[in-house]
Amino acid sequence: MARPVDRSQTLKEAIRAEAERLGFVACGFTRADAADAAGLAIRRWLEAGHHGTMDWMEARADHRVSPTALWAGAKSAIALGMSYAPASDPMVLADEAERGRISVYAQGGDYHKTVKKALKALARFIVGRSPSELKVFVDTAPVMEKPLAQAAGIGWQGKHTNLVSREHGSWLFLGVILTELELEPDEPATDGVHCGTCTRCLDACPTQAIGPSHRIDARRCISYLTIEHDGPIPVELREAMGNHIYGCDDCLAVCPWNRFAEAAAANKAFLPRAELTAPQLADLLGLDDAAFREMFAGSPIKRIGRNRMVRNCLVAAGNSGSAALAASVEPHLSDPDPVIAEAASWAMSRLQERVSEAMQAG
């Protein structure tokens, strides 16, 4: 049944209220062209090759530089954030070498589906209140959500380049609605001033991927290496990856602003699945394609496929120092995928000393 319309609300107030009802904890408004300066920065980032093998970013660079380049009719942007704040410290598994670490955002349901469903519902509400053309975006289109969110006052981009909110820390999934409506912009967040002289995120990055001036070299970033990169992981970065097997939260976990984020604000769709919070590397290394698909059904992890996950787990196994994992590594030495076979050989050579020690002790 349709909800009664509160005529005393302005359109912006009504949109904020409906956004909150739909599960968004942050909602801000800005001009569609408010973040055009970020478009110039991303061009320089791409020209420097910092995107690695993410060719899709370069292919649509002309659209990515500004929402108005993507849609000339866009007048305003509505930036929205949905919380996935964790209930426990993401670093808790750092010393449990036989278990794999999965980024907090991927331990629950696929955020693309949840956020997009809410964005579409909000879009229908807006059109119902003020008939107009609009478009919704969540992560899969060439729209720079973080600069727009900063321009809309939701938060600022920290030194790790992720958005930081006073109320919700860095644990926000972002979505954007572009509309032809002229909506009064909110006050933008001040860029980086709230980070002060703090360098915890830079210091915590295992592979030193975070550079000066709010730049990340994706080619060194563990999230890129474990998710987007499909070839062999550079040998010189493997040891620093530790037991990360899908993404990395280290730079977020140490951010002081995250102490204000409350797990109670997280959307229930993102609650972690028990089997993804602390998986055993041995179990993951034993997955065939069918078992992988079953285990990660409904998870964003499914996108990378079984082979890439096995590659990641082999690197983690090689870093574990656990002789017990050699038995799980051994079958992959003859894998038909050369990337997996090479990773298995590397892992086995790392474990060989421990295996010999165990045999001598036996």
C-alpha cells in the first residue's frame, strides 16, 4: 500500500527520509559536475599506469571523468551510503596463518544487489514525487562515487583514498543517483583536513601501495592483486600478502575514525556468513569448481572464480610456515593452469624446510 505523502516536506527532506527507510545511513546532494577536478586526477593516475591490468578503467576514461560526460542531462547527484560496519576487528586473523583473511565487505551478501535494489526503490520514490529522468549507479559503471560523496558532504577521502565519514568511518558502500532535477547542493566535506598528520593507513599497508597525495598504486595493492589481477602475483609482493586471500582491510582497520562506526548500523544483508569469517586454507585448496560455486553463491567472491581463489590460497599457504599445509599444496603442482602450478611450486618450496623439519622430528 502506498505511503501517504507528507506535503510539509521539501523534496530533499522527503528523499533523505525515504533513503533512511530503505537502509541508507548517509544521503547527500551535490551538482552533477561538482567533482570534475577528480576526473583530471584519475586521468593522470591512468597515464601513470597505476591501474595495472584494469583495462576497463582506461576504456571508459572519457565517461569516468565526469557524470555529465556520461549523461549530459544530469544536473544533480544524490550520493548515498549503506553501512557494513563489522562487529569485530578485521585484523583478528592476522596471526592465524592457516586461515585465510577475507575482506569484511565480502563476508556477507553481494552488496551490488542490495544497494542497487535500494537505489531503484529510491529512484521510483523520487519520480513519484517529482516526475523526471534519472539513472542509478553502484560500482559497476564509470561514475566516481567517492569524489561525488565528498562533494555531497557524506565524508572525505582519506589518505588511503577511501571515503571516511565522521559517523560511519570507512565502512560504507556507496551508490549514486544522477537526476535532471535541480536540487540544492549540500555543503561539501573538506578534503583530508580531518586526517591531520595521521599516517596509520600508510604505515599499515603491507605492500606499501599507498603513496603521497591520496594515490594508490593498484599494482601493489592486495585488493587488486587478489581480486582484479588474473596472472601470477609478483614474487616480490607475495610474502607481504600474508594470509590475505580476498581483499584487504588493513588500511581501514587502523583508521581512528572507524572507532565511531557502530556495527548496529550495518545492513543485515551484509552480516558475515560463518564459513567466510575464518576459512581454513586447507579446505579452500580442496575446492573444485562446483564446490567453489556452491560455497560462494550469493557472494561477490564468486566473480573471481575458483582458479584465482586457489592461486591466492597457495600464496597464503606458502606464507604460513605450516608443514601441515604441504599436503593441500601438493596436488596443485601439476595443475593444468600454469599460474596455479607456479604458485604451488613457490608455496611448496617455502614449506619444504618446515616439511623436512617435521619429518626429522617424526
